[in-house]
Amino acid sequence: MNQFRLDGKIALVTGASYGIGYAMASALAEAGATIVFNDRNEEAVQRGLASYKADGINAHGYVCDVTDEKGINEMVAQIEREVGVIDILVNNAGIIKRIPMHEMSAAEFREVIDIDLNGPFIVSKAVIPNMIKKGHGKIINICSMMSELGRETVSAYAAAKGGLKMLTKNICSEYGEHNIQCNGIGPGYIATPQTAPLREKQADGSPHPFDSFIIAKTPAARWGTPEDLKGPAVFLASEASNFVNGHILYVDGGILAYIGKQP
Ligand code: NAP
Ligand code: GCO
């Protein structure tokens, strides 16, 4: 039996109307999974459904904000009625705010923590009980380079993603005996709307300084694409990773291993 197939499995990918979440959901669908996703507004959900349909994927979309515990619990119950019990959860939804810490308000800091860390807690808590009943489950938390490294202006995001790394290890520790594997994927710098500001051409048409910086810091000498996350997502969602638990799989082109190319 092909350990990498997901036939008969139901996968919930949060915030998967586009970007990394969409790419990972598409990969899970290609491996046989039924795809369920949410986004925080109807327009995004409808846009996502149209994209999945255009790619030949019959996805199920729901409007829900991952920080809304009551809403998430109701959404999971609705999914279980309409589609089935969730076998695979990918906590992908996330935001970033790039503000120098001394200029960031507590409200702005809290908003990032709420979505990027409390959200994965809320959604994981909603799906774990029926994973226990089913006797298996896969939870994949989308971490970041900032689960390991800091940089200017991303204090809230780094705190959230560092916390998400440890939440991953704790879910592994607390639920491993129920045959639930919880791992993380730590994408490097990926070309999506979230990083578009870091890649914008300068007025004179030259590359954004951060764009050049990341190219120099990446052995692969390129930005990642959402497609680079497809294989790692299928691996961690499949039976091929049943003895992999509490691990953060960095998909970063080698950034974390490299001091960077000499200017
Ligand atoms: P993106 O293009 O900004 O997409 C984020 C998705 O999450 C959007 O669909 C967004 O929906 C949704 N979302 C945001 N807040 C939400 C909420 N409260 N409830 C439900 N959905 C919500 O980001 P991305 O680059 O694909 O990143 C996806 C994940 O990978 C994030 O967790 C990010 O931190 C992480 N990551 C990204 C990179 C990178 O370089 N791009 C690298 C490492 C990790 P809306 O349209 O409503 O905003
Ligand atoms: C930034 C970027 C990064 C990436 C990603 C790196 O401003 O530094 O947005 O945070 O999104 O998280 O792994």
C-alpha cells in the first residue's frame, strides 16, 4: 500500500483560499484527501472554491475566523455532519505585522498572537477529541524561520511562531499515545501575498534590498514557492510519517544552515 496516499481522509486546512495553504491543500487533494478549508470572509471562501474547482478539486469552504472559539467549534461540528470527522488538520492561517517593537501597540501585538498562536490552539482543541475516538490524527502547524530566528520589526510574529513550535511539541507529547502525530512545517521565504512587500521592485526597477538579502542568505539562491511545500505537507499528513512526532520540518532552501554569501 502506498504510504503517501490519503484516500478516504478528510483534511481541514485553515486560511487556504490562496497562498501556502492553497498549495498544501491541493497537494493533499492530489494524494486523495477530501479538502475542507476556511477563511474569515465569504468573498475569500468563494474565491477559494472557484480556484479549487478550476483545479478539479471539489473542496468544501466555510467562513470562520480561527480566533473565534465558538465559531470554530460550530464549524467543526458542521464539517463532521456535512463531510465527516477530520483526520488531518493543517493550521496554516496566519498574519504578520512588520512594525518596530517600540512602535507597536499592545493591541497590534495581541492580534498577531491571537491569530498565529491562539488560533492553532483553538482549532487543534476542536478536532483532537474525535481524532482520539477515531484512533488516529495528523496535526501540522505552519511555523516559520521566525520559530528559530529573529529580525527587526517582526517581534509579535516571531513570538507567535516560536510559541507555535512549542505548542507543536506539546501536542505531540500530550496526544502521541492516541496515535496523533503533531509536527510543524517551517517554510523559508516563500513568494506569496504575505511577502510581496519584501519583493517589490524599487522605483528605479532594481530589486528590493530584502529580496537581494534573502537570495544571498539562501543556498538555493531563490525564494521558495508555495509548490515547494506540497511534498512536505503530504509526507507529514500521511502514514509515511506515523513515527515522526514533535518535529519541525524546515523547508527553507537551506537558510538555517548557511551563514550567507559574502557580499
Ligand atoms: P497569506 O498569503 O497572507 O495567506 C494567509 C491566509 O490566512 C489567507 O487566506 C488569510 O485570509 C488567512 N487568514 C488570516 N487570518 C485569518 C483568520 N483570523 N482566520 C482565518 N483565516 C485567516 O500567507 P501565506 O504566505 O500563504 O502564509 C500562510 C502561512 O504560512 C502563515 O501562517 C504564515 O505565517 C506562514 N509562513 C509564510 C511564509 C512566507 O514566506 N510566505 C514563510 C513561513 C511561514 P484573508 O484573505 O482573510 O487575509
Ligand atoms: C518577514 C517574512 C517572514 C516570512 C516567513 C519566514 O517579514 O521576515 O514575512 O516572516 O513570512 O515567516 O519563514
